[in-house]
Amino acid sequence: MKSKLIYIQLFLLIVTIFFLVSCKKKAGPGGQASVIGKVYAYDYDNTFNYLVSKGYSSGTKVYIVYGDEKNIGNTITTSIDGTFEFKYLNKGHYKVYALSVDTAYRVKGNDTENPVIKEFDIKEKKQKVTLDDIIINK
């Protein structure tokens, strides 16, 4: 009777260890890491010939893509000083980006925007990544 109980306990221990080892979390939410950065913007006149202002941009949408995903994982808006932060990330590869107006057309309101992308990896459980500024045109 005791040997049967030992075999059952051993089997349950092996199954538990197998599931713990095989459950690898992918890039995305659910962890304890974070990424922080700022968006810096150049604001031009309607013809994009003259710089009207420049500085850290409040109210700009910043997007994050998890791992090899094609879709946006989350969106956040920059604070008054242009800062953004995505929290609670797992280990993995990430892309963060903001949209920048394409100045090649020389007409403001042309609605052509290109992403300015910053890629990074989170390798530690509680890592805090600080990105270089994302520089965009408005």
C-alpha cells in the first residue's frame, strides 16, 4: 500500500515538474518588467519649410508590438513631458513606435504617416528598459 502511494506521489511530482518547465511565457503582458521613453516632436508650418516649434510631445499615441506579432499589443498616450511607459511585460522581444508625418509631400495634412520604431529585448524578470527618444514630425 505504501509503495503504491509513493508511486502516485512520484508520478504527480514528475507531471508537475513537466508542466512548470514546459510553460514558457511569451513576450507580452503578465510580467514584472517595463519600458519607458519619451517622444520628441518637430512641428512645422503647413508647407514643412519652417520649424514652428520643437520639444517633448504630450498627447502622442505610442504603440507596442509583442514578439513577432503583427498586431498592436497596447497603446498609450504620452504625458505632459512626452513620457510613456509600458508596464508588466514578460521576457521577450518588443517594438515600440509612434507615427511621424511624412514631410516629403511638403503639405501639412497629407495624412501620410510613417512609424518611428524602437526595438528592444527584455531578458530579466524585473528589468526596466529606458529607450532613446522617439523623434517624430508633426
